[in-house]
Amino acid sequence: MEESDVSLQTRSLFAMMTYISKGFEAPPEHLEEGRVLGYEIPIGEKGEKPLIPFRMRSSMERPKNPFAAVRYQGYWF
């Protein structure tokens, strides 16, 4: 490798989807019914949550001023 070379290590599509999925908040009813698996986001040593640049919330009501919104099976995401 020469000084002018730049090396990039990319993530796999699966790794990216796994990382982004940490920002998804499923409706509580779906968790209770077992339709989706819940997981805990790990907390850092100082009690802080990790930075997750993507956040998708769910609600029965249409969100106000979303970047994007989709209605699916009675819920807004």
C-alpha cells in the first residue's frame, strides 16, 4: 500500500440493517403479541444511550411534521 492509497472497510448490508433496526420502536401491542422481538439498547458506562442516527417511532395517530410517514395496519410509522 502506498502513501496516496485510501483504504475503506465497508459494512455488509446485514450489518447496516441490524444497526438501523436499533432505532425502530415497535408498538407495545406488537411486543405483547410476540409479533416482533424486543431488545434493550445497551447503556454506556456513564448511563448514556448510544447515538443512533435513525429513529422510527410508531403511533395510532398521524405524526405531526414528520420527515416521512407511512400508515401500515392501523399504525403510523
